[in-house]
Amino acid sequence: MTLTRTTCPYCGVGCGVLAGADGTIKGDPAHPANFGRLCSKGAALGETTDLDGRLLRPMVNGKTTDWDSALDLVAAKFSAAIAEYGPESVAFYASGQLLTEDYYVANKLMKGFIGAANIDTNSRLCMASSVAGHKRAFGTDTVPGTYEDLEQADLIVLVGSNLAWCHPVLYQRIAAAKESRPDLQVVNVDPRRTATTDLADLHLQIAPDGDIALFNGLLAHLANTGALDASFTAAHVNGMAETIAAARLSDPADTGLPQEDLTRFFDLFARTDKVVTVYSQGVNQSSCGTDKVNAILNCHLATGRIGRAGCGPFSVTGQPNAMGGREVGGLANMLANHLEIENADHRAAVQDFWDSPTICTKSGLKAVDLFQACADGKIKALWVMSTNPAVSLPDADSVAEAIARVPFVVTSDIIEKTDTNAIADVLLPAAGWGEKDGTVTNSERRISRQRAFLKTPGDARPDWRIISDVAARMGFGNAFAYQSPADIFAEYVALDTALSATPRDLDLSIFADVDYAEMIPTQWPRNAHRFFADGQFYHPDGKARMIAVTSPQLSKPRFALNTGRNRDQWHTMTRTGKSQRLSAHLAEPYVEIHPADAIALGAGAGTIIRVESPNGSALLRAFITDRGPRGQLFAPMHWTRQRAKRGTINSVTSAVVDPVSGQPALKSGAVTAQVYRAAWYGFLACRHQPLPQTPYAAVAPTATGWQVELAARKTPADWEAEAKTLAGLPSAETSIQTDLASGTTRIALIQGGVIEALLFVAPRPVVLARNAIISVIGTQTPPLAALAGRNAANRPDPGATVCACFNVGRNTLMTAIAAGANSVAALGGATCAGTNCGSCKPELKSLITGASMPMAAE
């Protein structure tokens, strides 16, 4: 089988992948981002390219149609809205999952031909505060760091960044560097103790939004102890005096940290020359996210720790092509090729190059404002590309209602049934990863190719072509007559060349004569170039700016909600949710709650918690853990209404945004929490995908079909009928076991002698060997044996999955530990756990030390 060299479609690390049409997936040892490493999600890519649930034909109002009819309708509706209400009445909402070529064409159509800037992207939820902070400090959106800096640094400060779960390959690069150089120090700044904390020499368990107070305190300490670089700042930095004065006003108590931890951190930073500060969503997703970014940048500028190997601030992006989108103007307040919408010369230069009839003259609506405009009736036609805003945006229930109010909604997607598609008028089938060609840019500005190795299924088309076809029908055919993504990339590079006299950081000249088909991963402006090494920045005077920032007034609600990601899932699980291996680690929506808070609420292990705000509520399984302090809850953002009827955490989050960047604050919202008083809990394993209607229902794939965790307040009058309804098997034979003393019921549903489904219900959270139950689905196991709920004597229950790469369960690991595997390396040798991506190593260590970390219920 020929393997194709391509790039992973998940996080911003941008790992190289060798992929085959037979499902073979390997890390590319030649790719400089990962050198052959892959995380659990990347390693499971081969399990996610099937056609189950794929959108394969254009659909209008729920009925399939042909491409010409669908495209004619889209073009006509957008054109009519523009003619009647003006260009500001239409909008695109795009995605960091798009390839750069897709992004470029969408922005060209909206900003240069429709003439408005109402195109924003889910990258607004990810790194908009970093973009704004960079522009304020540097004069342009420049990410100065490289991954090699992580291996050359003597101190790495990880701020609001759970690398072990969200950027595992970078975490492994740091872990390897620390193993080879034990003097390398790691500081983890995070309200929670996460898997990343395992690597840290110092964990600063900061109060939510205490980051400005922390870095202002650091800056004041550097100034007070003579640790600033006076010669660098005098020559290359403005605004230092007022910034330091503002920093001295911050109250260290706002960090929530003991003085001894602050002193240790400040002294460590001050005496270490090579410092890299890596930050991610814990910084960006805040109502003061841009100020947080600048507080970090201030400390690096004041000490000259930028523009040198092993030094600098480093924003790591959450999505595979958030950087590529930034390059081509993917945000509503940006123009193509790092130019400014508000700059008349920039607008004229782009319009001239595009030979376009118009050009946007002001910034468009940012994501949250865009959907508020939908709710207010200002948007008459909306096109959502490769994302699911009805789940992923804050106050998601209101967003779904807003989309439903838009007179005409079109989506282009690979999956037919999503929460957003359910309220769209037109669905356009897009090509997915493995089926389309283009480029992506990773967090260190490295452009890599994504290449097709699978046949495009059904009538699916790449996004750039769909957009171009609509543009042609709107009368702009000559400007969108691309024959391939190579044509688009060449135009993108040519635009950069035409603008070469305009001072910018973006320089694509290295790609001017590139062989697109054979393009190798290449960093712009050129490999080994180091930004700011000459002390020159992109403000008109060539100097950087330190920005005076002040700590916010911190509220202390009874419960503050922090949201984020799981190790083995991605966004709204369109892709990762197909893999039973990835779903086995944490198979249902959950909320981490401190033991003392759980006691106060009356919550026990496996209890369902109702988390609520004025926006909405979610039902989540309680994981009782001391990883976070009292009063702080954490819930992952992945579950949609398709997978967990009431498990969508963004139904709870608020649409509060940073006033500079427009990025939503998703890390510290005030909520209430109470126990959901379920009358019964259940576990269902079945062969075919069920459609449960119980208040709490979380669906996940298994090796033999599907599993569902269930709970409800009302007990059914007839459990046999309920089981048939839950499993969708009205004519199945049944075998029932009831224990009146314990209140438990077990039901097997059989057809043709085959176990089609098993349902276990109890008045308390169901404790069973779930793997054993799942394994008998689709077999001719006698019903009494199937209902035993445990493995046969010759098949030990592996327990809840810990290592997704090799499907190693907790019980298997505990057996190996009991047999003498008393180190992570020894566990790897005995079970293979932790020997691939390494993301589970912190959990392996916790098992060895006897600590507990949240895992799937057993």
C-alpha cells in the first residue's frame, strides 16, 4: 500500500502523517513538527474516514437534489439579499478546519466582491486575543517562536495550556528535552492540576483570571530587582515606564497564590536567561484575554527575552489551520495577507490585485456579534462552513435560535446530522480530510501540504470549489476560475509578492517558485529565520510597545465553570466520535467537582449534576476530584445534542467577550450546581445506534455497536417496553432478571438467537464490567450469561480505557503494577501503555502512586 505524505487535521501542532487508503496511519519521521510522533487522536485517524453519517448529496429543505439546483439557489438567495438589504446583510462563518486555499477564496468573495467583511471563523473562539495582543505589542500578528525553542529553553512557563491533552506532541517534545536536560525547569500556571502538571517543577494554581496580576507582579519584581534589559528597551521598546507603573498597582492577592510560590516563580524567571512562555486558551478565552497576552509579552520585551533561540512568548493554536486563516485574513477585522481593513492603501492594493468591483471598508461582525445580528434579523443569508456553531459558541441554545431566525441558511459540511445542519435550508456535501488537497500553517508558521489519498465519495466537493461555483453564479466567474488548489496558492503567493513594498511580517517569497505537488513543510518567511532578532518590530517607528494593563475586578461566585478539551476528543466529535477506541477513555459528558463541594451538594460517585446559568443548563456525570480547588467546576466542550441530549456545556456558558478581540470568555463563568435527583440510572449496550429520549442520555460507539448511559426522574411502568423503545427493537424477544431487594432490572433483547441489546437499570449509578457487556453484543451468548454483567473466567475485564493508542484498561494496568511494574517505563514494557503518543503517562503515574484521576465509569 502506497502511503501519502499529509498533515494531521487536528490541533495546531501540525504533525506530519503517512496515510494509506486502507486505514494505515503512521507518524511522518521526516516532518519537523513531530518527527514521527502522533497523539492518540492522530493515531486513530484511520478509524474516522468511513462514510457512516456522511453528507453525500446536496440537500434542500431535507430533500436531496443536484449540485446545479443547490448552487443556483445559494447564489440567488445571497444575491437577492445583497440587492435588497445591502452587502452587510449576508455573512459567512468559517472554520480553522478549512485549508488555506478554502479560506482565501471565501475571504476574497466576501471582502472583495460582495464588499463586506462579515466573514468570521471559529478561530475567534481560539486565538483572537493572541492576535490582538500581538498587534498591539509588535505592530502585526507575529508568532515569533519555533518548536525548537522549547528544546533550547532553560525555563518553560505553560500558562493556561494543558499541552499533555491538547497538544500532546509538543508535550512529549518538552518531556524528552527535560529528560535529556534535567536542569530544564517547567512552571505550570493553571487553576487545575492537569496531566500537564505532571511535568512541572512548580504548579501555580492560579485564581481564574488572575494571570494579569501574576505577570504584572512579575514585571514589577523584574523592575524592582534590576532584572530588566535597559539597553534593549531603550533601543527597541516604547511604553515601559507607564507599563511598569501600572504593573506595580496590581495586587498579588488577585493571583490567589501564596507569597512563597510567587517569590519562587519571580526569582526563577529573573535569573533564567532562556525563557519560553507558552500560552493557550486559559489566556485567550477570557473577558480580559488581550490584556493577559500583553501582560506576558511585556515581561519578555522588558527583559529582551525575544528574538533569540530558546526565548520568547509562544501562542499555540488550537486548530490545524488557525494560522493559515490568519494569514489570508480569515477574521472579520483582517484583510488578506496580514493587511489592515482600516488602511486605505492596503484596501486599494488588494482590490487592485484582485481587480474586484468593491472592497470592504470596515471590519465585519465578530463571531458572537454575528450571531446576535442573526437573532436581531439583520442577517438575511448565512453560510456556515465546516463548523457547528449551534454547539461550539457560548450561549449555544440562543445561537441555535438565532440561526433558525435567518431567512436563508446554507452549510457546507461532511456530516449530514449536526445541530447546525438541523436548522439549515441547504446542505452542501464537502470533501473531508484525506479527500482534498491544500495547505495548512501550524503554530510555528510552518506551511505543510494536506494531500488526498482517498476517493471523494458521492457528490462531495472541496470547499474552494463550492465557494468558487457560487461566486461564478453571482457574476464573478472570471475571478474565481480556479482549476486546482495549486492555482489558489499561487495567487495567494503572488498577492504577497505584489505587496512586497508594504512593511509586514508575512513574506511568502520562498514559495514563489515552489512545486506545489512536491512541497515540503516550510516555515515562512524562510526556514531558520528568527523574528525580532534585529530588534525591529512593525510599528511605524520600528519599536515594540509595552501595554499598560490592570488586573480585572475578580468576582467569587459559589461555582465558576471552566470549559476545555478531553485528551481523545476533538471539537464537536464529528471525526473523533466515530472511533470507539477514542470514546472508551471518557465516554460521556462530565463535570469535575471538588470532594468538599460534592459533599455539600450531596453528590456521590457517578451522580448526575445539573449545571445551570441564566442561559441554560446541562446534565453531566460527576467526577469527584481534587484536581481543581473548591468552587471551580470543569466540563469538556465536545458533546453535542446528537450525542448527549442535555450534555452540551455551551448551553450554559455566557456570551461575554473580550472588548478588544471579541473572543468569548469560556473559563470562569458563574453557574449554579445541584444534584439531579434521578429515580433510576441505566446502561444500554446495543448493536444498532439507539435514539434514547431520557433526560440524561450519552451515546458512544463501541467495538460491537453502541453504548448509552441513562438517567431519568420518572420510572417507567413497564421496563420491558422501555428497553425495546430505547434500543429501537419493538419486536425483539426478551429475557428479564429483576431483583426486588436491590431494585435492579436486567434485560436482554434477542433476535434470531443473537443478543441485540442489553439494558441494566438500578436506583443508583450502575456499576458493571461494561467491556464484558459490550463484548457479547452480536453474539449468541445465552441470555443468562450475558446478563451476568461480567467477563468469563478466561477473559479478565480490562477495565476503563486509560491508553487509547493500545486500548489498555485500568484493571490490566493495576494487575501489571501488582506484579511489580512500578514505573511508567515498566508499565509500558508490560502492557504497551504510554509507548506511542505518551499522553496517558500522567495517568499511568497516578495509578502507580495510588492517586485517582477521572476515568470512564466501570
